[in-house]
Amino acid sequence: MPKQHASLKTSGVGIEGCSRAHVFCVVLTVVAASLASMAPRSFGAAIDPGHRIDIGGRELYLVCGGQLAPGRPTVVLVSGYHDSSDPWTQADVLSLLPGAVGPPVLPGLARSQRVCAYDRPGTLRYIDGLPLTSRSTAVSQPRTVKDLTVELHALLSKARVPPPYVLVGHSLGGLIALLYARTYPHEIGGIVFVDSFSPTIPNRLGVLWPLYRAVINPPSTAQPLTSLKLAASETVLLDESIKQVEQAPPLATMPLVVLTKTEPFRIPAGALPPGITLPQIDVGYNGAESYFVALMPSTPQIFATGSEHYIQLSQPDLVISATELIVRRAMSPIK
């Protein structure tokens, strides 16, 4: 199917309306304007039907693909802030991004190993209208990264997804992956950080951190999408979450890889609060990636040239290759 281009405006929400929501809002508005009229696409390995897993009084949606081979870890994909599992699975989204080489990450990895993704409550579906996921039971918001880590552990346990796991965390998902590895070290074989949110960002930004935090967590009335204005929409307490990571046990020895964007966040300069600029945000965010690189000796940092924050959409093949590298290293007796 040829690449298609779509307007950045839909239902009154365009790039201007995304001013406080990182690049994900730009991607989502494109999706909303286009998916309804696109024919389904399918490439990569087939994935299993998703299931709702009871984790004790509520359900979480889990989708997996690929075969589990003896001695190989299971890959678990952890989405960024506000995102359901859709960025890892939907081929239609890739057709909107010129230059993206599919398949999407989950079916691409499923060609060689077992891989799973899930919907956190209150996250957005990449379907027409951009609703909150109905596949996972809504919970009270806000929450912390510790809450999200315990939730993921319960899901993998109840679904009988066998460890060890290689965690692939995008953005906030990288912070979840890091705390999971520090909390349940015997379950983790390695981590892929995909332009992940570093716990050192507040220190990097200094007095600018409260301004950037307001960009990430604006009041609900200032959210750019109708779904994000709802009380059930995912909200994470960032300062509390960073403290939880800082106070967690040290990271056990394991292979890591860090993927870093080269292009700036798409936040119109006029939409930022006074006192902070887009270059300051980008320098602070990208510079903080060195924290992940320094966690383990010989950790490669790969710059995804030309990619913005959503590397798994603009360069899914790069994310797949980096994950396969960590799977191989996790299987080696010398990590």
C-alpha cells in the first residue's frame, strides 16, 4: 500500500491543540484523521487475539505473538505516557510516516520470539476518535510508577507469561521498566530504553523542571484531546515516581541499549509557558539519556537519526534490531 499523508487537523484538534502533549499528540491527530478510511494492512508475524486478564477484581488487556523457545526470554513492550499497546501493533500508523520501515515492533519481533504488550488503564487507543481504552478496567487516577510496576508484575504473573523478560520501554515506559528491573531483578534479562524518560531530568533542567512538568501534566481543562480531559485518563505523579526509582535497590547486572531521538519535540514555541524554550527542553531531555547509558558498562547508545520521540513508529526496524541484540546478550553467559 502506498504511503499516505493526512492533515494534522481533526475534530478541531490539530498541531496547535497538541501544544502541551509531546509529539504523541501529533501522531494521534494524524491517526484520527486517516484510520477510518484506510484499508487494514498486515505484515510481519501473526499475533494472537488479545485477552483481558483478571489481576484481582479488575482486568488488563494483553496481546502476545510469536513462539516461546527454550532458553529465550519473553519480550514485554511497555508504552509511554497516555499510550495503549497500539503503537507497538498497528501497521496502519506506519503508513502515515514517510520512511518508516515495517512491520510494527510486536509482529516484527514475533517472527523470532515471544513478545507481549498491554493496555494500562486510562490510555489512548490509536483508532478513530482517540478514545480511552475500554479493554482494561479503569482505575482511580493519579498513580505513580510504582503502581504501574506492581500492576505489570501482577499481569505477567496472572497471565503466566514466563520470565525472564526483556523489557522495551518507550518514554515513561522506560521509567516503569527500570523500576521493574530494580524491584524484580531475578525476572529481568535486559532492557531496551526507547527515548525513555530519565529520572535525572529534573536535575538536568533545574529551575526549569516545574515548567516542563506543567507541559507534561497540564490541568485537565488544558489537555488537547477530549479523552485526556476525562477523570479516568492516565495521570502519573512524576516527582513521586522519580523518588521511587531513586530509592529502589541498585540495578542488577544485565544488558541494556539506549535509543535516542535526534529531532525536537513538536511543541509550538508559542504554546510553552513563559520561561522555558523548546531547545531547553530538548537539550535537557536528550542529555538526561546519558543516565541510562551509564547504568551498565558497554551499554550502546544508538541515535535514531531523523526520528522524533516515537522511534518505534518512525524506525520500528531499529527498535526490533536493538531488542534482538539485547535478547542475544541476555542469553549469553557473559552479559
